[in-house]
Amino acid sequence: MELNIHEWHKHDFYLPVSFESATALSAFDIACWDIVGKHFGAPIHQLVGGSFRNSVRVYANGWYDKCVTPEQFGERAKKFAAMGYTALKFDPFGTHYDSIDSKGLETAYARVKAVKDATASRVQLLIEHHGRFHPNAAIAIAKKLGEFDPLFMEEPVHPDNLEGLRKYREATDVRVALGERILTKEQAAFVLANNLTDYLQIDITNIGGVTIARKVAAMAEAYGVEMAFHNAFGPIQNAVTVQLDAALPNFLIQESFYDCFPAWKRQLVRDQSKVENGQTKVPTRLGIGVEVDEKVLQEHRAEGQEYFNPDEPVWVVKDTWKD
């Protein structure tokens, strides 16, 4: 795998700055690890350090689709807490982008309070910003929502504004998580060395697959930073991410959309990654740990351009771009 990455880096001129190149390399690396695991008769986690844990604590994301009012957020949160989740992530900021006014702050506050009250404070809150704010707006949000003691504020400022992130860190005392848009281990090293985050959320399907992700996790461990991998794209990504979670000493918590996937995504891996009581068991099957149903894959092959909705960015949870 190391030689593969070396050769890819040599021939792909834009790899360090290209999302398309980085994700292609990541997919190739993950497939190689799956093959190697099957060849040697072991799940990936046994090949990268062995079992540090047999189950992985997860938080739910995607659970609040179509939620707009505080009451809707609260009712849905209560449902997922009853399913056993001990942490929920959500974006309470509606249509605000770059800046946020006093009304927007009050609306976000009401939504977060509704989730906290509906779950009787038994669920940790993770506040998703989607990297959409200028520093001053993000600082105002931190001051407004800080009383809820969120586990972390995710991507509080635009990800390309590193000086703005430094300003945010100096002006607030909330915990920060970020990393899904980091494409290289060198970018991760800069974030760590400059104390720009408390938790690192690199994405195995963006960073260079298992080979690079485990290196970044080791760097984070040296800085006392815990890992909470980004995991929003599907059941194959989920499977390989859990494999790496199993072997990390500096694991924090794992993002999971599993219970919010359309049924076919669960069927694609024969529903082998179930979440029970806020945990998912680490599979011991060879390679990535799940069996792929090729028939389901064929039935859902996509062609052409994905629909573009000018009224709602693709990165928000569906039907929540509303105030």
C-alpha cells in the first residue's frame, strides 16, 4: 500500500489539492486493504494494531431531516434517545451563512434547548456548523450556546480561514472538532501543531484510505487529540471506519448515519453494521468486515448528473435549510 501511494503521488500532479484525486486514491487504498485482509484471513483492525475495543460508541447524524421548529427537533431527538443513542449531532442554524443575526441566534438556541430538554440532558450534544461562518459569527454562536456544554462545535468557521480559526480558539472556551475537508497528512499536522482542534475528524475516504488515516491518527495521539472520523457517505465507508476505530487508542466517538440510511444502503451490506444502544459491534469478518450484496449494487447504479437544488445546499440535512 505504501508503494501504491508513492507511485500515485508521483503521477498525480494535483493529488495534494484535489478532492477528486484524493478520494480516488482513498477508494483504491481501502479496496487494497480489503483484499489483503481476505488474503491473510483477518479483518483490517487485526492488521493495523489489533483490537483495542470490541464495540464502538456512535452518535447519530441525519436524524433531524425536515425538522425546523424547536418542537420538531425535540420530538425527533426523544425518538433517537429512546433508540439508545447517547450523543446526537445536528445543525440548528437554518439558512444562515457567513453571518448570523440576533434572531438567528435565538432560533438556534431554542432548537438546541429543545433537544437538551427532550432528552432530559442524558444525551451529549454535538453542534454542527458545516464550516459556514466567519469568525465573529462563530464566536457569537459559541457564547450563545456554550451553556449547553456541547461535546464539540464542529467546523465553526470556513475551513480555508485558518487565521479565523485561530481567532475563534483564542476567543472561546468550547471544544472544537474538524477535519473532514483535510486531504493530506501534512494539512493534519499543521492543524495539530497549531492547536486548532480538540478532536480530529479526518475522513478515511478523503485522506488517502486506511494507510494515511492510521498515520494521521498516530500523529493526533502524540498531541493528545482524540479521533472522531467523519463518516457520512455510505455503508462501505462506515464498515472500514469502524475497522480503524477498533484499533485506535485515541478513539473518541464515531459518527453514524446508519439508522438514517435509506433501506437499500443497509441492504447493500446485508444489514451487518447495526447500531444497538448507541454502539456498533466491530465485525470479525475478513477485510472491511462486511459482505457486499452485488445485486443491490447493480440495482442502484447511478448515471448522469446528480440533481442540483438551488434552494438548499447539498451538505445540509434534507429540508432543514429553513428558519
